[in-house]
Amino acid sequence: MAVIQTTGLSKRYRDKRAVDGLDLTVEEGDIYGFIGRNGAGKSTTLKLLCGLARPTQGEALIFGKPIRDPVARRRVGALIEQPGLYPDLSGRENLRLYAALLGLDSPERQVSETLETVGLSPNAKKPVRHYSMGMKQRLGVGLALLGGPDLLLLDEPINGLDPEGIREMRELLLRLNRERGLTLLISSHILGELSKIATRYGIIQEGKLVEQITAAGLEQKCTDYLHLRCDHPRKAAALLEKEFCLVRWEMRPEGEIRIYESVDVKAVGRVLTGAGISVEEMGLHRQDLEGYFLERMGGADHV
């Protein structure tokens, strides 16, 4: 079941398209890693999905209903940019205030359960201004959890955290997904951490969705490969596919051939030379996760 489905979703601010024709799908149970450099359109997309901004064009459905449908909105919790916390109040008092604004039944019980869930002491009276960044972020997730949502939209929840704070947030998000069955859409540009929890990815560049891919599909693409450039790439590809019984290979738009199987490099060269095909470049390439994302996001200069 598609928890989030957007079609041509766009948002323009004066002369700039912050989000441009986004077709995005998040399935039930996903931990969806929404990846892009700063300014790529991640935060704007999340604001559109939780009703904080109105789209210029296109449509977005949450649980099959329009974003502004009250039934759909009650099933969504969001933490966009920094959590809106009252610094002179304790964590419990912040949660009580938001619970009252939401009109929740049994607010004290929900507040206590939420504090326990996010790993904060239910009895602590320390004001939020004395919290660490990690504690503030976990309390922000707690605010998003009030009301028992089925979908969480989290904008850069690990940005600015120290290694311990990142670990605590990672464990919290995994627990919410596995134990409560929550679907998570998490925007981030910290690729290594996101790769530890995401089940599916969406890569955005300059407001456009470049690619959606599962974690398994990404793992398959991030394997070593033989790359090849020659003067007749289509002829070479057909010849190599037949000669070496290739299954896992692709031809890139610029004419580069990538072979994701173990082949004898010297034998490839002999086959092509024997067919009168001039090899311009050939070698083994080691592709890692970060390299793949950087390539899809437009290069290392864009992070």
C-alpha cells in the first residue's frame, strides 16, 4: 500500500522551482531515505506533505486521501527543521502543552509513554534550554509521536548531532519502525548514517526526483564493475553479451559500458580487438555507496 503518493508535485517561489514535478512513492512500512544536497528541495517537499506549504501544481495523497483531509492529517506526525520547543519548560511540560493543543484523550498517560519511548526521563524537571542537541531532537520526535501517527516525516533529524546522539536517534527510529510499524520518511544529506536504516531511497536534485531505489537494488548497483569505452559501443555490447553470456550489464547514456559480473579483462580486450572495435578505455571500478549518491546528486561539489 502506498502511504505517500505524489504526482507532478511542484512548488514555485517567485522565479525558482523549489520542487519540480515530483513523482514519489512511499510504501507502508518503509524507512524512506530522502537524499539531496542542501537546497535540493527536501525540506520544501516535507512541508508540502504535511500541509505547511501549498503546492503550485500537482497532487499528493496520504493514505490515499488529499493532504488536507482531516482523517489523513491525524495519521501524520512531523518534525520539520528544528523542533518548536519552549526553552523554559521541561520536556514533560512541552509535551503536555502540545497534547492539550491536540485535544488528546488521557494526555498524562500519552506524555509519560512518549517520554519513555524517546528515552527521556518522565520525572526530569530540567528546562529544555539545558538539554543537549540530541535530547532536543528526541523530544522533537516525541512531539511528532503525540496522537499515535502511522507516518512520521522527519527533516534532517540527525543533523548537528554528535556520534552518541546519532546512535540514539538511529536506534529510536529503527524501534519505531520495527515495534510500532511506523512508516518513516527521513530527509538527510548524511549518507553513511541513512544507509544503516533505510529500506528505500529517493534522490532529489534541484527539485527533481532523480531516482527511487530499494536498499537491495542500491546494494546491487554499488558493486565493482568493469567499465569500457570504445568507438562502437552498441556493437561491442551485443558482442560481449553473446560471447560472455552477460546478464548484469548496462550501457550509460554517454556510451560507457558497465559489466557487473566477473569477466576476464584480457579476454574482453581480445574479443573486441578481434572484431575490429577500438578500445579507448577499460578498467575495474570500485563503486561505493557515497560515490553512487554523489554521482546521482550531481557530483562531489554539490554536497
